[in-house]
Amino acid sequence: MMIAERFAMLIRNIQPTTAEVSDLEACRKHLVQYLAPRVDTARFLLMGSHTRGTAIAGSDMDVLQVIRKKEVTWGGSLVSSNTVLSNIRSTLAGYGRTDVRRDQVALVVSYKSGVHIDLVPGYYSGPGVGNYPVYHIPDGRGGWLSASPEAHNAYIKAADERAGGKLKRTVQIIKYWRRCRVNEIPLNSFHLEIALASSKVCEGLKSYSQCVLDAFSELTSREARAIRDPVGVAGLISASATDTMKASVANSLANSTEHARNARRAELQGMPLEAARQWSTVFNGGFA
């Protein structure tokens, strides 16, 4: 099987199934129905990879709970985002049939079926670039940071259109790489998507093997440094939560970039078996 066919098969295999998406949507609706009458909420907004077409099988579903401003203020001042997360977690104590844990900026609601909803509380801040709404969400340290899901979706969609649809698929492949290692690579999904969208590595007449190699090379060159938000909303977008995680990401990227480069070289030299072996090393034995 040629390398291009193997990548095509890999892309098909990592797509979320219809049943999985249906289960996630049912869980989301059930969660919204529980929270809506218990927390003063303006709206629930689906965001993240499931809205951008970059989710892979097993991806969590991200939901922004836009709560009223009075829920995040006390005595005219903003309360800690940790307090808001704790309050909503306490509200979910009676939800049942789930496990709820804190994960940086979100509450991860895990269902017995195996799906997960990442619930992110936030409040409306005002219009931003392109008149897209801006929200303030937890920053993981008790403060608040700016986010504009619709603005970032539009940015990534435009970049994907310029790349002929290859950007989103390349992002999915890197997310698969991140997960299939012995220990999952702690590379932030949002950082990954913005980094590749802004670098234009998938534009032009390229095969997926070249796109993936160029994506690895771009990420490796960044050495897991934070990237400045090209939309101008979120400030710096971190690659990982801690310095230890960043070092792990940088090391994993450098190693995989070398094997990807060897794989691409073998492919161009007419050695598909060696190319497949190198790609199999990149994906820990899971290459189509």
C-alpha cells in the first residue's frame, strides 16, 4: 500500500463515529437541562474541536457556559474563577451517573458510556474583532482570560480553505500522534490548531506526508513556546500547562520530526516499506 493510501486510511479511521457524536450530543443536552435552572446562565455555547471539524474519535466535547455577570461578582468585584468552578462543581454534586473533576480551566464531566464533556464557565465581556463576542473564562490560576470561540473558528476555517481542506486533517493526524504515544503528549489542542493555521504549513500542492512533516518541523522549531494569538483576543496561547510538560512536548516533537523526515525521504526515494516503518515509529505502531 502506498503512503498516500495509508494516510487516507488513517484519516478515515480517526474520525468520530456517528454513534459517538450522538452520545456526546445527548449528554450535552442532559447536562444543559440540569444546569440551566440551577445556575443563572445566559446561554450554553458549543465550542472547541467539534465545532471546527478537528475532533478525532474519543475527543471531549467542549461547552462554554455563559453565566450572568452577577454570578461572577461580589461587592462589585470579580470573584476568583476558581470559586466559580468550585460553585458549579458543587451544583453538579447532585447530577448523578457521572464523575466530575477539575482540569485547569474546565470541569470534566465523565459519563459511564465513556464520553466526556468539558464544561467551561465564563461571562460575556463584549464585542471583539469582527464584532465576534468575547468572553472571559478561567485561566487555570484563579484569574480570567479572554476567549472568542467564534472568532477563532472563523480564523481556522479561513486557513483550512486556503489549504484546500488539508489543515484540519493534518491537525487531526497530529492529535492522533499526541494520543497514540505510550504517555499522551501534553500538547494543548488549541495551541496546535492556531500554530498550524498561522504558519500556513498545509498550503500549496502537498501530500499529507509532506503536510505532517512540515507540521512537525514547525512545531519543533517553536520548542513548545507560547504563540501570540493572531486574532488578538487570547494573548499568548501556551503549548502546555507547566515547564515540565513543555519540555516533554519539545522532546517528543523533535524525535518524531526526525522519523517523519526519514519517512518522507524514503518515500521520495521509492522505498515505501521503509517509509511506512518510519511512520509506524512516529505513530507508535498505529500507522493505518
